[in-house]
Amino acid sequence: MTPRTPVEVLDLAAALKKENPARTAAQIQRILADHAGLVADGPDAAAALR
């Protein structure tokens, strides 16, 4: 089974959370979307951070 979310996106989401643990999944999702719409077709940010 191939993951739907690219590893690069998951790595960026994890780095954003590590950089600021108070950052919410919604905030991370907005940041990822600002980086060329990386999460537009993927799972929500909360799922990516689990």
C-alpha cells in the first residue's frame, strides 16, 4: 500500500510541530497549503501528525 501523503510533506509537518509545539494541526495545514498546495488532495493535517 502506497501512502497518500508524500514523505516530504510529513517531514515538513513534523518539523513545523517540533519548531513550535503549540502550533495546531489547522495552523500546520495552512502552512503546508501555502507551500504550493501540498495538502490539497491529502489527508487532514491532524492525521499527518499522528
